[in-house]
Amino acid sequence: MKDNIRHLIQQALTRLTAEGVLPEGLSPVIQVENTKDKSNGDFASNIAMMLAKPAGMKPRELAEKLVAALPADAEVSKVDIAGPGFLNFFQNSDALAQRLEAALADAQLGVRKAGPAQRVVVDLSAPNLAKEMHVGHLRSTIIGDGVARVLEFLGDTVIRQNHVGDWGTQFGMLLAYMQENPAAAESELADLENFYRAAKKRFDESPEFADRARELVVQLQAGDAECLRLWHRFNDISLSHCQALYDRLGVKLSMADVKGESAYNDDLANVVADLKAKGLLSESDGAQCVFMDEFKNAEGNPLPLIVQKAGGGYLYATTDLAATRYRANVLKADRALYFVDQRQALHFQMVFSAARLAGFVPADMQLEHMGFGTMNGADGRPFKTRDGGTVKLVDLINEAEERAYALVKGKNPELDEAELRQIARAVGVGAVKYADLSKHRTSDYSFNFELMLSFEGNTAPYLLYAYTRVASVFRKLGKSVEEIGGQISLGAEQEQALAGKLAQFADVLNGIADKGTPHLLCAYLYDLAGLFSSFYENCPILSAEDEAVRNSRLRLAALTGRTLKQGLQLLGLDTLERM
Ligand code: ARG
């Protein structure tokens, strides 16, 4: 709908420009927002305020001219001017009802992408394989998965890239440990955290071991067969740990999406040579660096993007530069989204700028760092175990499921064990994911089991439960929406409000595709569930006397159920028919 209104405004602008009322060459970003107070219509735009100055008019004067120039549209019943010059659009309720009927008949629920379909690389999860996945990797994995699903639903071709840390000096230490005692190493690998700790201990206590570790890194880089064998063995085990977690979390990632740092090894020397050929490299303390005007430290001195160390070794940035051109040239991406900790913002700004300067990516390819904040504990500090260690992801999920199990059992003691377990899994994992997804990605957030498992507020249990209420209406009816006739017609205030919200689904998903912000979908579903609740309380469905009214309400309920289910699915949550 917003898109439709933007289009109408654009036509009015074009007309006023042709008539000489507006100067040539204006190409404003037309903003259309949902109104909070429905007495101001359903959508509002501040376009008259934005263009008043270049047009040399008062905002209200321009607003009047715009309203007069707006083409008539079946979906808009009237347009008012409010306050300093807002345009308020009122949605026509018959047109709205028709729109919802079309959504109900469509597997895509009437959702289309606002712009052209694109090929999008989504860089997500990317743990370092030397250690076990911990809570720090949760956000990238879950938020990236949510956005990838939304893009796919809108029709983009999504290429997931799990840029795992599978290379670097720490592997020398791990290989040395595997070599030293193969049998023990094999059994300890079952617990990567312990394995890493044991290897690190040897590294710290024995200079001879440390030397061997360093030697092994050199051999590994030189392609020594035995080193590569051990390295593969280690990575296979570590990746299978990751895969087990992805499966439990219901994250759409597979081994085929893994394209680790090591995959770019062969291109790193070329990256450096190409940067040099472009005249972009300078030497600083023996290291090869790219200096760019826009990156300076607090003292105003240029900051280096180091691509090769004095000793010849390559760095994280070199690999990321190689990855940008692989994504552009081989994957043919129009857009690449990086779901990585906000603390790496400068790294990505510098890599993206250098990639553009070097011509590694076409000028119109979008490179976007979708940074996220830290996951904190209840004390507001980074989330840790009681003894200060990092929290293993697997422990966190186990605890979430146990807590959900106790909760669900308390509410429904009569359910059999298998069903309880199934519900606990959906609620527990869903709660952890939803809590993360519902916060704005750039802010830090406090991990709190009690809050995320609450049946009140913007939580997974609340939304899963809301869905089951819709499901129960149809269970009682004993029919699906396809088996009932009639059509949606909007009478009561609660029906209007619910319908208006349902019609926003496409706008919300398009916003997420733009900004990489799944919390918008959470907020939307939460509002939708709330509006359904007041509709449900105020507008009898099954007991409605009039058949036409009953069918209309059933149809509204069905579309609400589908929207909730689809929305939760896009967030990576499984719905339940009852709980
Ligand atoms: N492995 C890195 C880390 O744990 C994240 C990699 C993100 N992706 C990238 N293309 N740099 O910090």
C-alpha cells in the first residue's frame, strides 16, 4: 500500500513539475508512514514539508496543490491536509477488503518485492572453527537467517556464505596437539572447548611445542600433505558441531554454504599484486597498506588497511577483499550483506572502500555491513557463565528447552510426553531466537530467560499462542477457509483495524529487505496478534448470527493465521497447532 501511495505522489509531482509549479530536477525520497491515530487516516506523507523550500511555497500551499494534482485511486477514499502540511491518506475499506481477499487466495499472501529481484549474498554465522560455537555467534546466525528468508520470500536469489574462520596461526597449535597424541586428540575433539584449552596449555607451557606449532603453520601454508590431512580432520569435526547446532536452531545453513577464509588463499597474493598495480599500496613499517582519505584516527593521521604483514603473511582484510571480488565476479551478486558484530564496522567500511577503489566490485553493487550489538547478561555485561567463561551455544539451547518444558508441563499437565517435548522444543528454541530478533539489531541486548519465556509481551510464547487461537477457531469449525464461502467486508472498528494491519505485511517485509532489520517483523506480528485479540473479544466469530458476517470474520481470522504463521516462519520459528 505504501508503495501505491508513493506512486500516486510521484505522479502528482511529475504533473506539478510539468505545469511549472515545481522546479525541474527534484527527485526527493518520498516518505510514507503508517499513522498512529486513525482519525488522521491510514498513511501520512511529509512530502509537502520536504519540498516547500525548493518550491518557494509554504508547506500547506504546496500540500493543497499536491492534493489537487493527485490522481484518483480506488484504494484511497480521501486525502486530508493536517498540521503544518502533512498529507493524510484514508484507505477505502472496500478496496482494502478486496486486497485482503486477493492475499487470502495467494500463496505469497499478496506480498511482492517493491523493487526488481536481485542476487544477494548473505554473509552470516561465520564462527571461528578453532573453538566451539558460543553465544557470540548466535546473533549473526539468527538475524542473518531471518533476513535471508525474507529476501527469498520476496523473490531474491539468496546465496548464503558462511565465511568461517578456518585458517590462521591458531591452527598450528591445534595441529601440533593432534600430532603429539593422536589417540587422545581424537577423543578430546568431541569437546572442542576442552581440546582448545588443552592445546593452549601445551602451547603456553612448552616453548618447544610452541615452536613446533609455528613450524606447522608454515608447513600448512606451504600445502604439506600431512598438515592438510590433520587440518581437514579438525575442520570436519568442528563444522559438524556447527551443523548440529544449525539443525537444532532450525537455521537454513548447510555444509554447501561454507566458504571459509581458507577458500581465498590462492587469491591473496593476487589481491595484493592488483592493489599494487592500481597504485593503492604504500609500505608502512614493512607492511603493505592501503591508505584512504576518508579514514583517519582521532589525531587526524591516516589509518592503514593492512593487507600484508612485514613477514609476508596476509590478514583478515586481505581475505575479505578477495571475498568481495569472488562475490561480484563469480557469484554475480547485485548486493552483499554482512551480518557481523558492530565492532567490525570500521573494518568493513575500509574493506568496502578499498574494494571499490581497486575496482574489485562494480560501482552499482551494494556492499552493506549489517552490524549488531553485543548480547549481554542480566548485569548488562557481555553474557558469561557463572565462572566467567563463554557460554556454549549448545548449553544455552538445552537450558531454554528444559525451562520451556517445565513451563508447558505446568500449564498442560495432561499432554503426553512426546507432545510436551515437541512443544518445549518449539517454544524454547523459538524464545531464544525471537528474543534476539525482536531487538533492533544495532543495540546491545540483555539475555533473560524469564522475559523471553513469558506468555505476555513481545515474546515467542505469546505469538505462538496467538497463532494457536486462530487454529482453534478452525478446529472447532471443522472446516478450512477454502470450504467456507462469503467475502470479507469491514464493519466494526476492530475489523477495520485488523484489516489495515494485515494489509501492511508487504510493506513490512520490504522494509526488512532494505534495512536488514527483522525486529520490524516482530513488532508487526506483535501488533497483529494484539489487534486479533481485540477483534476476537469484540466481534464474535463462530457465534455470529448472520452467515455473511460469520464468513467474513472467519476469512479475516484465516488471513491473520496465515500471516502469523508465514511471519514466524520467516523469522525461523515453527508454529504449533496447539500448546
Ligand atoms: N569469523 C569472524 C569472527 O568471528 C567473522 C567473519 C565475518 N565475515 C566476514 N566476511 N568477515 O569475527
